[in-house]
Amino acid sequence: MKRLFAGVGVTAIAAAALTGCSAGEAAASCTNEIVNADATQVSVWAWYPAFEDVVDLFNETHDDVQVCWTNAGQGNDEYTKFSTSIESGSGAPDVIMLEAEVLSSFSIRDALVDLTEYGAGDVKGDYTEGAWKDVSSGDAVYAIPVDGGPMGMLYRQDILDEYGIAVPTTWDEFAAAAQALKDAGAPGVLANFPPNGRAFTQALFAQAGSVPFTYDSASPLEVGIDVNDQGSKDVLSYWNDLAEAGLVATDEAFTADYNTKLVDGTYAIYVAAAWGPGYLQGLEGSDEGAEWRAAPVPQWDADNPVQINWGGSTFAVTSQASDPEAAATVAKEIFGTEEAWKIGIEQAALFPLWTPILESDYFANLEYPFFGGQQINKDVFLPAAAGYSGFTFSPFQNYAYDQLQEEVTSVVVDNEKDPSAALDDLQSTLDQYATDQGFELTN
């Protein structure tokens, strides 16, 4: 199966050119100190901020296993190197940091170890239902969750107060607030709808009931695709209407211009994941006197809230691991202590999925000076995490996201298609791609 789906993996994941050292070199080198040279060494690729302190803590507290850590690049840079290692049959690390959305893209290539036989069930209770679903496919478990992105809304209290606008709790109120801000002559807009939102856009669709994919690794040749459902069309139409009226921007996310607009008052609201506060605080050029606060993400039906998630990363054991049991120990335990998680929270602004710290008074009661001392976890992100029920990704998720981005751009930027036609085209494109790659469509 690895060879059969090699094209799927390369197309869906390897979007960046190889740079720097080869995968084999990266796996063999350590950027950290090995405390016990006689212990089993487990090579790890990860790009977490402040991860060196977490690695040092693990090595200092484990006599029988030691982590040899390398930063092999972030996101697609790392995935490209991993794909090369899969094709060559060597050079992969024992444990690899992967975003939850790409797990199926690698498991279908026989690149990941099913952790059920290495004690995954022993730690399942330490994670929320949604977090565990994101790393599972049928009865198989392909990774251990680490951090997540339950969604909320970060807003400029000072801007809303200046124009007499209440914090919106529903999407109808959000649209009314956008109109009110424009009518008041504000120099900016209420928010931005990025055409390259990808997982962000998919999360908004999911809030309206979209279930775009059905997939179970037990039947790897079958996939269900339903990306042109009415909920998704309604959401895209909603944002397109706001964009056409000049009530929201359609700037691409994560550019220098976008980062400036996040903090200079151009956007009064930032619909964000739980990692958003850390991202926001790391930007330069903030308005002097800006008053940031956090609130729950707006709902379509206030009486029946639906919580959504944007992003999240995991630790998976690769099929090239020389000692899968030791590698599984690292995946399960490296972020399995309060001390490790305090490093992740306080130094890297990670949102934990490990429930002993997620449900602790320490995390709930944290006050954030950037948000005026607000306890944003208790007020916003903890309820969002608790209500998130998980998501099923396709075995070619990056390709699906690429096509989603093209269709959204055709609607809100190029004005070439209406939302319904764009999502119908997305359905046809993904159906054809899946069929060409050897999948049987179950929808």
C-alpha cells in the first residue's frame, strides 16, 4: 500500500523543496544533551517553541529512554523530508510531530505505527473525546495529541466601545456589528475572511454542520466526500455577502501586511484558535492603548452552540522506528507531566490537550496581562475545547485544502463564481482526484 499511495502523499504533502540536511542526517543528529548515554535513544522531529526545555526535562527524568531532538523544519518543510524518507525506506525519525490533519495522509502510506498495541489505551482517558478522535481512525490510534486550537473571538474592546458596538454572540449580530462599524465611519473593518484560511474555513463550515469526509483506515481504499453541503454553501455565502458590502476584508492570512492589520486596528475582531493569543502577542507594532479581550466564537443558533477547532499537533511513531515501544513511551510521556506543560503554556503559548493540566485550576485561572488580566481559558477556550467533538480528515487533506483555497479565492477575491458553484466545483475536483488515485467513493 505504501507504493500504491506514494503519489497521494507526495502530491498532498510535499509542497516545499528540500533544504538543509537530509532526513537521515536530521534523524541522526541531536540538538540537545543526552543525559544517560547508555539508555535507548529515540530520535524526534518537532518544531514546538521552547521544546528544548521540554526535552531536557524528559531526559533528566527518564533513565531508560532518552530523546534525541532535531528541528527538521515546520509543517510542509518537515513533511517533505518525511515523505522522502518514506520513499527511500530510511532516514525518518522514531517519533515525529504531525498536525492532526495530515495523519491520514501518512497512515495510508504505512508510515505510522498503530499505537493501540503500545499502550495508547492506557492514556486515552487523559484526553478529551474530540482530541482523541482527531488522532484515531476506526480502532487504530496513529498519534498522541499534544496541543489544540479550540476557537474563540479576540476583539478590540476599545474600538467596539468607541463606536458603541456590543460584542457579537451570533453570526447575525456579527454581520450587524460589521455594518454598524462601517456606518459609523470607522477607518477599519470588523474582521478579515482570509481566502487562504483552509483549516479556518473548514472549521467555520463544520460549525454549520458540514462533515466533508468519511474515512476509516480499516478500509483505506474507501473515502466519502461531501464538501458541497448546504451548510458550507450558506457559510461561504455569508462571508461573501459581507465582503461584497465592504464589511470585512479578504486579506491573505499570515503575511506581513496581515500581521500589521491584526495589531494596528484595521481589524476590530480576530476570529482565532486558542493559539491565537500567543500569535497576537508576538507581533510588533500594536496600537498604543489597545484593549484586547476574548469571547466565545459567534454561533448560528445561540441555543444550540457548536464548538469548533482550528489546528492541533500530535506525536506519532514512524514505521521506521528501531524500537517502537520506546518511541511510544516518548510520544505518550514527553508532554505527560504538569512541569512539561507549564513550559509549553508559559513559554510557547500552547493550548494543552492533556486533561490533567487542561482541567487544572492553574490553567483555568491563568490571567493574561495582554487581555487586561482576563482569564481567557476559563471564559472562552476551555468551554470550546470541552464541546469539540472531533473531525475526520481525508487521506489527501492538503490537496483538499489547496483546492478549497482556490475555490474560496474565486468567490471572495476574484468574483468569478458564486459560492454554490464554487463548492460544487470543489466536489467534482475532489471526486475526480480520489478516483484517479484509486479510491472508491462511498458517497
